[in-house]
Amino acid sequence: MTDDVLSDAFFEARERDLEQRLKHKRFEHAVSVSKMAASLAETYGADVRKARLAGLLHDWDKEYTDDEIRERARALRVDVDPHVLETMPRLLHGPTAAVELQRAYPALHTAAAVGMSDLDMIIYISDAIEPGRDFDGLDELRALIGTASLDELFVRTFQHILLTLVERRRRLHPATVEVWNHYVARTRHAAAEKGTA
């Protein structure tokens, strides 16, 4: 990634592009995620400019209809679980945007995965807890910023989202259990090494 991609001018140009691509409310959410991601990056020692850009771009393909996003995923040859393609198309906007934007932007979406980078976790967390979100339990997550490790903050955020999905009887991505088990084991191992387990 070149410095030009991380410049203020580039960021402002993508912000203008995004404002044309998204409905106003979703655009405001993207801007808020960008600000939250920059703040988390500063707190946890990640690249602030990459975080703010990735946060801004995380919903780049969000306005497509179910049929449009399925077609887009096929056209971009996105490697996605066929079950997700057919039954959960609203989860495809992250992978399609990442494929399209991967050359120029540090844009990974908010879908959790095994092996996430710090930036990936920052974007996931920021999407969930940005100030425009107003769900029960988010204040407790926000209060952990800077006191919990990034891994722990991610696990707690993932747990909150998982429980919310289950309570609402929503479908879960097929990789959810694998992601949960991986990060719970990782945070337990880190706690054991510190003697806090």
C-alpha cells in the first residue's frame, strides 16, 4: 500500500465516493465506524490511517439487493460457502467489497474469521460499538476499551453479537463455532500466560 492511499486527500475522495454509493443513514454509520476504528487503532497500537480507511469502506457494497449481491459475488468469483450464498446473501457485501477493493484499500469487512489481524478485529469491534449504535450491552463493551486486550475486547464483542443473533433467532454463519472456539482458546491461553486464568 502506498502512502498516497493513506493520505487525507485519498480518504476524503473515498468518503465522497461512499456518500454517493450509500443511503444517508448507512453513510453516517460508515463515518462513525471510521472514527471509532481510528480511536481503537490509536489505543491498541495499530495503524490509525489504515483503520480509519478500512472503517470507512467496510460497507462499500451494502446497498445491493440480495439478488444483485449474489450475482456480484459470482461475477467477482468470491470464495464463499454455497450455503451463505443462497441463504444469507446479506453477509456477502463484505467479501465482495474486499475482493473489489483489495488492491488499493485495506478493506476487510466485519465478518469474524480465524486468523484475524489487529486491523480486522478493530473494524469488527468498531462496526458493532460505534456511537450511533444503541443496543443493550454496548456501553459495557465501550467501557472495556483500553482496559481489556484487543483480543478480549473482540471476544466480548463477538459474544455479544452471537447472543443477540441467537436471541433474535437469526441464522448464524457456518464458521461461527470455529471462530468462537479459536478466540476463546486464544484468550484463555493469553490469560494463563499472564497468570490471570
